[in-house]
Amino acid sequence: MPTQALEIADLKRLAKRRVPRMFYDYADSGSWTQSTYRRNETAFQDILFRQRVAVDMTNRSLATQMIGEDITMPVALAPTGLTGMQHPDGEILAAQAAEEFGVPFTLSTMSICSLEAVAEKTTRPFWFQLYVMRDKEFVSRLIQRAKDAGCSALVLTLDLQILGQRHNDLRNGLAAPPKVNLSTIMQLATRPGWCFRMLGTQHRGFGNIVGHVSGVDDLSSLGAWTAGQFDPRLAWSDVEDIRRQWGGKLILKGIMDPEDAKMAAKTGADAIIVSNHGGRQLDSAESSIEALPAVVDAVGSDIEVHFDGGIRSGQDILKARCLGAQSTYIGRPFLYGLGAMGKPGVTRTLEILQNELDITMALCGERDINDTGLHNLVSRTVPAT
């Protein structure tokens, strides 16, 4: 393991050198001007810890729970599309690393490796993220496939009824597998290691979709199908229908407004995720960490609150915990690790975050992550609600 991988930024730099630009940019950019994408990170800087001294810092524990599942620290791997294009078999490798580390892995509907492929290569249940699409028969079959794969939770994304415009993806001609043209050939030619590794896998398309939708058997037919599939008619009644079909633990992703949080709590879901889709949907919106306190205040103990957006360190994880999140999700950090070094890179990402979280918690005078809260922050820096 390279000694220089001491922080997430080190893995990010290495991934940028090893992953073709179209796929690196897909992971590391937002919509329109990318102001929300940037704000997700920078807003953490305005939150300050209270440093405590002369307290017993021995026997520290980061262990907690998410929706009743025991986890080694308050982190889950977020659902991210095209993970298998950051590194061959990326979803499988990330799921294995998460399983070995003792944190949840969430597979995206838009993954490269299918539900069945990930289930075959893992030994513990993972979570599955679902998009609501116009093809309701496909959605029902996808839910059943998640059940058959042994998934222990369904993460329903609510903030992708229409796609936010992502300029980098349009400029780069993003596709999986890549379209053959001068631009992509030049991108791939500068990443021979990625190309060589990609030859060793059969997973190069959207495994949850191709072959599972009538008439979608190749890249061209897939593009035509997905272009019109995100459902702008999504309503709370659809959430109720999906909850009944699923019948298991349900998490609602994409909640940023207190009123929406209250509506989500009434659905019978087990948790909500405060998230703005990594700044990839509505630009010029507030950051996830700015939205978190008001959402927590709105729902109280009615539903478990999780957090996603802008986490780049263990300190960010602790700040979200102190502001009321039961646990957090990481997307880009583990993608950086995956693109940089494959499965060992995902493990290194988790090690970095665990170390930073543990040391920060100790310097705040706490020994148990479950005892942390607003009292560990300097109140004047907490985002306004």
C-alpha cells in the first residue's frame, strides 16, 4: 500500500491518473456550475469542534447501528452508478471490502455488475438502491431480484425524477461501455492499465438492465430505453406501493426539506438520507450538512436520519453525527480508492476515515461514538436552521 495514501485527497489524485477522464469526471463533478457540489465540501469547514483535555481516552468504540444492523463505524458505501467503470468488477470489489470492514454496501440500479453477480461474490447481505422508472413491470422484477439476492434493505432514491444537466458527462460522451470515437480513443490510450484490466472482466454494461428489459440487449437500445425511463410523476403514493412490494427495511434517499422529511416519516420507512445527490441534481441548493439540522428537528425520533454529501474525512463524519445523523454514506471517497487501487483502495479509504474519526472523537473527549452530539461542537458554528 503506497505510504502516500494518508488522506482521501491522495487517493483522489491517484485515481485521476489511472481512470479514463469520462469516468473520473462522472464521479467527480456536479450539475451546471457545480456550486452545490463544491458547497457540500466547503460547508463542513464552518463547523468547529470543542476540544477537551484531561479525560480518559482509552477503550474507544466507533461501533453503532444502521436500521438495526451492527456496523463497525457510522459509515456505509453509498450507491454510485458506473462503479464498475472506475475499476473492473468495481461493485464486487467494493462490496467485498465493505463486508470485510463491517460496513454496509449499497448497489446502484445503474451498476455495471448485476445484483446476481455481487451476491455470488459476497457472503453477507448488501443493500440495493432503486430508481422509480416508468416501466413498472421492470421495477417490480428488480425488487424481486433484490429479494432473491438476499438484500437486507432497499434504498429508494426520490430526487432523480428528471436528470440534472451534467456538463462534463455531455462533453466527454459518457457511455458504458465507452463509445468508439476519437475523443474516447484518446482518453483510453492514456490509461493502458485500465484498458488491460478491463479486458479481464465480462462486466462492461449495465448489468441490472441489459437482458432484463424487453428489447434492451445492447448499448444502443439501452440508451434509448434509459433516456425516457426516469419517472417525473413520482409521488408519495408510489413510495407506499414500493414499500408494500418490498416488505423489508426501506430507506428513502434525497430528503433535503423538513416538510419532505415529515412526509417521509409517515410512509413507514425505516430511515431517510439527507442528500442532494452529491450536487448532481439541483445546483444552487444548500449543502447536505446545512440541511441536516432542520430535518433532524422536523422528524425527531419518528424515523432514523442518515447523511450523505461532501464527506472527505473522518472529521466530517463526526460533524454529521454531532448534528443528529445516526450514520453517514460515502460515495466519491470510496470511488477514489477503487479507481486508485481497486479493492485495497476501498479498504484504505475506510481505514483513513476510521483513523481520522477515532482520533478526532478522542480529542473531543469522547470514547463512544454513540455519546457524541451537539455538545461536542462550538455552537456558534452550527449551520443555521
